[in-house]
Amino acid sequence: MKTNTNIEIQNALLTNQRRKILNHELQELTQSERKALCMRYWGPCSIAQIATELRVSWEVADKLIDRAIEKLRDGFIVGGEICKE
């Protein structure tokens, strides 16, 4: 039987592992993907605002965000399963 302390340690290790994966995957994005993603979710900016800032069409800005999210999601797939809390 696991104690609460062991569970807390395991959760902390998983969180740290996820943080490392996220940092690595963010670095793998193109500069435009990273900027679009940050503007959208930490800005928060509309797709139109992102398109204007990046000097691309609305469709391209939307695709950049979709592609960035897909790449980040793929980075969390381990052995065919998604890392979950």
C-alpha cells in the first residue's frame, strides 16, 4: 500500500517529467508556431490579431495554432498512450 508521501513524490516526479516534455516540445515548434500559440492562449489574442501580428492570413494563423497544438500533444504520447495525471 502506498502512503500519501509516496503518492505525492510520484505526482511531483510526473509533473516534473511533463514540464520537461512540454519545454522540449515548445522548443521544437517553429518561431511562428510558438508565437501564435503564446499569443492565442497567454495573450489572449484573436486569430485576426495573430494574423496581423505575424503578417499572414487568418487561415495561416489558425493553421499555425492547430499545428502547434498537434505537435505538443504528440510529444506527450508515450508507448501509444497519452501521459495523464
